[in-house]
Amino acid sequence: MKKIFPFGLLLILMLLMSSPAAADDFARLRDESANIKTIRARFIQKKFMKILSRPLVSDGKFYYAAPASFRWEYVAPVKSIALAYKGEVKKYSQSGGKMVEDQTGGARAMKIVLNDVLAWMSGHFDQNPAFAATLREGTYTEITLKPVGDNFAGLLEKIEIIVARKDRTIKSIKITENKNDYTLIEFKDVEVNQPVSDSVFQVI
């Protein structure tokens, strides 16, 4: 059964980029997003699959502090944590009643992904030419990302991101793999530019 650990969300955040047709819109969004110094939020992740009678639901917490600190934590049903702090990236999973650091290649790969995530957090949306992006303004800012050419063929159809116009934080992300399978991540209780201790990015 397919599963999204931090890689699912991290990949999505990594892929926020601009397209030439909407360069001005994305430049403005980048400038406004640059005002974000810290974020604290809860999230609910729902994985919908044709073979499931009901979605797989996970709860978690998300923290960010400029310029390069990040914590993505699943608290239920299985606890796991990804941390980025001072250029170091670590991943932990629950095993035998305690949190164990991942020493495999997965943690090293995550560092590459998180570098792009942190670039997005600082307001840079034009890092990845593998996707074409469109932006539509309404009650919220809606960004749709679609693979260019054969990129992610058979793996990913599109990504839809809803961004709050007031503070430029992400409200939700919908990852559509195909017409039957998708993941929805919704952010709750978002707090922007409130104090976040360095220990949040170090202590598991």
C-alpha cells in the first residue's frame, strides 16, 4: 500500500515554482511570502484510494523558522519526525516504543528535498522547471502544478495548493496521482511570526 511520509508533502512544497506566463503574479507572491519568519500549525492528512472504503487519516504538527529550520511531525496514528536545523537534516521513526534515527539513504535524500522546501519558505518559487504552474486569484490564491512532458508520468497528475491571501500561508494541498487516488493535507490553527524556540528543531 502506498504511503506518504514526509516525502509526500515535502515533494509538494519543493515543487512550488513559477511559469513564464505568470511571472509577475509569482514574483508578487514571492515578495509577500518573504515576510514569513516563523510558522506553527497543525495538519490533517487524508489519503484517498480506490481500494479503500475510507481514507487513511494522519494528524501532525508543522513548524518553520527562517531561514532554514523545519519540523514536520506525524503524531498519529504512527509517530515520525523530520527535522532541519543549521544545515543538518534528520529523520526519526517510532520503533519499539522509542524514536529511532534513520541512518539510511532515505535521510540523505530528504536533505536534498528539504533544501528546496526551505528555498520555497523564503519565497523562491521558480526553482524547478519540471512543472508548469498556473495561479488564479479569488477568495484564496490557487496554484496548480502539472508535470511537464513525461515528468512523473503515471505517478502524479497534478498538485493544487490553496494559499491564504492575507498572510500567504498554505491552507491546503491536494496531490492527485490519478482519477482515483489523491492525498489532501489541510492546515489548521496556523500562527505566523510567533516565537518558536530553537529546541523545536533539535529535540525529538
